[in-house]
Amino acid sequence: MRIFTILLFFIFAICDARIVTFTATSNVSQEDADKQAMAGVAVQIRSTIAVSHSTQKSEIHNSKQSNLQKKYSESIQVRSELTLDGVELKRQKIQKNTWQTTAILDTEKATASLRQKLFDTKFKAQQLDSIICNAIGLRQYEKAIQAYGELVPLQLSHQRASADISIFEPLDKSYAFKANVPALEALIAESVAGLQISVVGEVPSQVEDNALGPFRILVQNALGPVSKIKVLAEQNEKILAEAFTDSSGIVVFNLKNVETFKGEHFIHFRIFIPKFSKQSPNLEQRVSYTSSAPNCTYTMNCQEEGAVCIAFENLFSKAGFEENKNGKKVTVQLETITKHIFEDGPKKISTVEFLISLTGDKIRFTKQIKGTGSSEFSAKSNAIYKISVPEIQQALQPLCE
């Protein structure tokens, strides 16, 4: 059982500066003593700072019934900018397997640091506010979006610092956050809602040498072409390429690693903007293409459980390979590396890490993967379905020769 003793807690004033100390002794580690001392300071600050001068002594055993232990998880989170900026830790090893830490917080030092932080965030917020408004006026939407991305975490940091410093002293309006984040968000959302993406010129529709292109993508709004805004090219929720529009609002894509197995496929081009609100359909353009890759057939030799073999069949099919008794042979083998079963009453969860081997004429593919499921076999099946289609297409390419 972990035991530590709270030796002393006191708050007193020295030259108008308030000092908070908390000493903890642990038989676990020095780090444990550090955490307990920091937690003790945080708890006492939150609960007793209204008392200008006080001295308390107490002794508490760290068990499930300990008052401090009950507050530990919550109080350790109180170690925000306040305690990190102003705390000093004095450590010592009392004897074998006994460590002691005294956390000393100079609240005047801490609040001085926080006051500077509040001033800096307020000044930076004013700058970002101006950048966003000016960028929207100049139709530099990407610049506005980037500035907004900096503004949101800045506001959260300002709120945390304000909450910490307000424990010790009231804040006047001079420290207020000087940016209306909801209004700026609405301004950006309204501005980008008018954007429109389209494909100009000839639309490539046939894969050649595993490549597709060029695509000329135009981004514009009612005022004309929009430059310097990011456009993504995606397939099956995977980003194939990204680039910024030029001064004419045009970006050109020559795409590689597209799906090449026989049939019809789709590419999605979309303007990359945060989802402030419901996305306009004008921000995305879908194009289709076909591939006339050679017919790739196989016959599978799989001695694993039925669910596992079916998982491979589905994966091969998704990659464009058809099972045929006249196709080239592919042998599937699995080797279990580790297996763990977690039981929670009637519910069981299996985690399996295993090595996959696919072999055949000119085929040598191995991959170590891990899966989770209600049984060992479902865990393996779930892991198999996570293997990417391009990876299988490349591994089984000799089937198409």
C-alpha cells in the first residue's frame, strides 16, 4: 500500500507576496512525492485562498478512503499555467525507499507571469482579428483560415490564464480578450460559402501507366478567380495530392497511385476549408474514370478458419482480383505472434498480433498486423480488412502477367 504523510501546509505573507507550501513524503518514488506535493498545493489554493493568512497541520494516509486521494485526479489537473509558472520543488531522499518533496508557490511571481501572458494574448488576438478581416476583404481566404486557426487556441489559453489569476486578484477590462471569435467564424463561413470549384478543359478518363491527369481545377466566386487557396484530390477518403491555386484560380493535378483495377472509379476534388457550418456542394467536384487493366485471376490455397479465408477473398476482390479455378495459385498462411483475451463478465475481447504470408509464382508478401474482436478469428478478420487496397494490388501484381 502506498503511504505518504503530509507534513505541513501553510500560507503566509512576506513583503506582500503570498507563499503556499505543501510537503509530501512517499515510499513509492520521488516522482510520486512531486505529484502529491503539487496536487496538495493545487487543492489548498482552490479551497482556501480566500483566507489571507492561515496555518494548518495535518497527517493523511494515502488510501482509497483518503480525502486527498479522492481529490487527487481532479487536483492534479489544476496544475495549469499558475502552478507551472510559479512553483518550486525541493526534493530530498530521507532514507531508503522514502522520498520527500516540498512544493513552494510564490503567488506574486505566478500572477506576474500570468499578467504578462494575458497582455501578450490580448495583443496577439488584436493582430489576428485585423489579419482575418483584411484577408477576407482581399479574398485571401486561406490566410484568414490560418489566422483563425491560431486564434482559437489563443482564446483557450487566455481563458485558462484568466481563471488562474482571478483566484488571487480581480481582473479589469484592460485584460479582456480583444477578438470576437464567433463573429469572425461567421464572417469566414459566409465568405467561403460563395466559393465554387470546377474542372476546366478536357477531363482525363483513362488510366495510363498507373497515372491520371492532367486535371485543371478552377476555384472562383462571384467576384472572379480565387488564388492561394488549398485544393485536395481524394479517393476513398485518402488524400492523393494537394496544392494551392495560382493567380488565375487554377491548380493542376497529375495523379499517381490511383485505383487501377478494371472498372469505374471516382476522384473527389474539394476546397480545403474548416467545416464551420453545413458545407456547400459547390466546394466539391467529383469526376469518374475507367481502367482497362488486364483481367487478374487467382485460386486461393487457404487452410485457415473460414472467416479468415473469406476476409482475404473480400480484400482481393476489392483490389480487383477475381477468384477462378484456372487462375494462378496464391497460398495464404498466418502465424500468431501474441494473443490476449480480456474478460469482463460474459463479454470477451481478443487481441491478436500475427504475421501474414502470401506466396505464389513471383509473389512474396509478408505483413505483421494486430486486430481486436470478440474472438481470435474475428480479431484476425478485422485486422485483414485494414490492409490497404494499393498494398494488395502491388503484392499480387504478378497475377496479372
